[in-house]
Amino acid sequence: MEDLQSRNERMFLVTVLFLNTGKTKQELDNAVFQTAGIAQKYNCSLRRLDYMQEQGLMSSVPLGMNMIPIKRALTTTSTAIFVPFTTQELFMGGESLYYGLNALSNNMIMVDRKKLKNPNGLILGTPGCFTGETKLLLPDGRKASFLELLAEKEEVFVNSFDFQKQELVKARGYDVRCTKEVTELVEVELENGETVRCTPDHWFLTQSAGYMEACNLKVGAKFIPEHEVKAVRFLNLEEAVPVYDISVEGYQNFLLSCGVVVHNSGKSFAAKREIANVFFATQDDIIIGDPEGEYYPLVHALGGQVIHISPTSHDYINPMDINLDYSDDDNPLGFKSDFILSLCELIMGSRNGIEAEEKSVIDRCLPLVYQKYFENPTPENMPVLGDLYDCLRKQEEVQAQRIATALEIYVNGSLNVFNHHTNVELNNRIVCFDIKDLGKQLKKLGMLIVQDQVWNRVTVNRVAHKSTRYYIDEFHLLLKEEQTAAYSVEIWKRFRKWGGIPTGITQNIKDLLASREIENIFENSDFIYMLNQAAGDRQILAKQLNISPHQLSYVTNSGEGEGLIFYGNVIIPFKDRFNHNLRLYSLMTTRPSDLEKHAGKGA
């Protein structure tokens, strides 16, 4: 019954018949005996259709008639076992969205995530990465390896290629990280003898073909700004080695010390594809958490609202905003207090979180801070972070003063961007929070505050019986901090009940298994869109989702727009060849070579 109600299953009445023939009665008896023996090996018993031989024959031949009154009730999944084909299909009606073509049958994949028990989703794509000794050429002339940059634990400026200016420019790099361990590498040798080791899917900028994956490079291919390929070698290592990556603001590419520009492919194209489909095929609201400033072209084209949040921006969102329907019960402060505690923990930066006494002080202050608003819920009565700060200063405990001191820079200091009333329009159907320019100190805080704004929107839409889609790019950033991870887990649990459909977009699968609590996000996601994966990540996915070795081949060195879709208990390989000449493609692509081409066409 649960399968029929929540897993898009149907009930079928099934009759299974075996037709045995023979030229003589002895030959027929032998065939019947052999058939029964084969069935017995699999704990199945076959019964002869005594006195119904004619009806059995008529039902066995391809006339589309069943004259046998013996039937068994089976669900869709159980019935599919008897279908003599290897392909499974996903084609649904209603508000279903297009996700490409079935790689086996070339039939369209049309699914509606709302029909899942848990419509929460993940988009998993693994960008290319380099071995730790690979060096970058920095604007100051210094050559630094990924290992050196990781040890420095600081933001770094890198050389990036600007396609508009056709020259190298200075760009901010951040989040140098070890992304995974791999046993498959590609070694690219240049004509000057230098070599680069990377994962097979890393993109190199070539003069003739734009970005090209390392595994597809050919001898003689010329790079930008210089050099060419002398040899390409595929390495299979006995032991896994760590590989590294760096995020780059704006340009999303960087210059290696050998003089070659490289770029990390984005899983965000798949998210933008779904966002566009949701916008045109449903009436759902769409909210995007955009830490890299990638989504604004698409959002603007769809008539949406882009909110730029930075220390110098005049767009403000208030972390103290609350909706009177914020919680299930009559006390909206219940869940809001969890958010404020997470916010304070993140601000204070303590490894062990805030102490029990500090939590009690904050919890005591919150009703006082919100009292005026609850008595008269008007926008001007909504408290701001400074009101919490003032209330803490009035408390006698040492703990209160410690919390207030930590808040001071965010209230009266240089990081006071979140100490204002919300002054932007949040009622647009599609809203994008662009936090690219917040910087390292504020980015995680900004992502947490955006999540709370999403919850406010979900509570409003719940009353209106409207679904809210929430897309979180670079989702792994929220999972690295205990406070933001805990709040994300809570959202994953609560969203479905309130009509929310969250989608995490990340390349770091291991972060989803960092703790038993965070693993709940993975387990509570019945929709997973998988692009190319590294060997270690493939094994994790195979174990978690019961993916067969054959199915894993579709996320092994797969091409652009190829992978697997996990929908409930169905796994289907897909291919999605999007027409590059469409204007919609120019709004969704993150490949700078494509951006330059479409800019030249005026798209």
C-alpha cells in the first residue's frame, strides 16, 4: 500500500504462462519436466493447466487475450521483472519536467519530483582536479603548489583569462581544498617537457576547440595562451592519491605555472536546466543560493529578482526576520531560536559551540527582542541584530557580554551588512541571493541567513498551498561547519511537510557522509542527478544507492550532459544534448568560451 501511495507504483493483475510444445507426447513430457526443473531451482513451482489446455494456448499466442482466470496482484516494480527488455522508463504526466533522453532507449525522461515520498534532491558533479604538487603562476610572479596554498590557509589572487579582454587578469581565488582521492589520472606532457597530472575530466583551454577534457586531448592541440600537447598518458595507480581544487571568483579559470589555462566544469548547468523547466512548467516559487554569482543572467531573463549581498551593497536582508507562521505550533520563536543559536555559534567561531549558559542567555533575550513586533507586527517593528546586541549588553552574566562582544563587529563594525531591515523585494516568483562578494568572513554566515529567508518564504507559501523550490549551489560549504550543517539537516527534514523542495548542488560527496546527522540529507533525498564521478565517489554512490557495476559505467569518464538519475527506487542512465545555438543555453552556460561566443552574437 505504501508503494502505491508514495512511490508512484500501480497495481497489476498478472498471469504468467509457459508454452511447451513437442512432436510426440514423450518429447512434450520431457520439455515439461525440464521446464519444471529449471523453475524448481529458483524455488518456483509450475502447475499444469489441466482441462484448460485450449484456453492456455489461446492466451500464450500473441493475440492480446487472457482466457485464464488465475491472476496475481503485483506492483509496477514486481511486474517489471517479467518484461523481456533491459530498459526502464520514466515518463509521467502532470507537472513533470524533462531531464533528457534515456541513454538506452532514447525515450524522453519526464518526472515530477512532487510525487516522491521525499522530493528533496541532490545534483552531484565532480569537477576536474590536480595532484598536490601542481603549481599555479600567481600575479606577483610566485609559483605555488596546491599543497603550499592549502597550508597557507589564506585567500590568494590568481591569473585568470578574461574572454572579453582576451588577456590574463587578476582574480580572487579561495577555498583551496582536497576534493577526493583517485586512482585514475591523466598526464599531459607539453612540448617544453613540462607535465601536468590531473583527473581525466579536467578542462584545458585550447585555441581551436575551447575547453576540452584532459582525457580527450590529442597530440598537437594548442593551448591558451601558449604551448601544445606532446603526449597524453593514462595512469592507473595501485593506491589512491589526493587531488586538489580551487574556486576562482567570476572567471572560474586559472593559470598553471606551465603557462596553460584550466577551468573546472560546472554542475550548475544541470540546476539551471531544471530551474528553467520549473519556471515554465509549474507555478512554483524558486529561490537560489548563489555563492559564485553564476545564476544572475538566467534569473534576469526570467524576470526574477537578484539580490546582491556584500559589505558595500545597498541590498539588505535581515537575519532577524520572522513570519508568524514560522513554526508548526503557536510559538513562532521555537524554530527561529534554533536559527539564532546557529548564527551565534557561527559568529563566535568556537569549536565546541556555545555553552549551555550562553544558549540560555540568548533564549531569554529573544522573547524580549521580539515582544514589540509580536504586539504590533509591522515591518518597522521587526528587530535587527543590533536589538539582540543591546539586549545582551543589558544582561548581567559574563556569558552575555562575551556573546555581545562577538556580535559587535557585525552590528557596529565593518561587517555590519546584516544589521539592517530587509529593503529588497522578496515576493518575486524567482529570487536569487548573490553572495559572491561577501568574502571569506561573511560567506558562510550569508548562506545560513539565506536559508532562514527561504524558510520564511516557505511558511508564507504553505498557507497559499504553493510549492517552493530552493537551490543551494556549493552545498558542501554549508556542511563543513557544524552549525550550518545542523540547520541544513533540519531544513531537509522539515521542507517536505511545508511544501518545500530543496536541491543541494555539490561535487563533494564525502561531505554528505561526514557524520551520521549529515548522512540524513543523503537518505532523505529521493531524487539524485549524477554527472561524471571519480572512482572513490562512484563506490560511495554504488553502496548508498545500490547501483550496479554496469550502471556505474554511465558516470565513469562520462561526457558532457551524461550520467544517472536516481528517482525513488529507479535508476536510469540519461543523455542531455542541449542545443548550443539557443538563447537559453547562453543564459545557463558557465563555460567562458561559450559566453564569449554568445556575447559576440548579441545573445
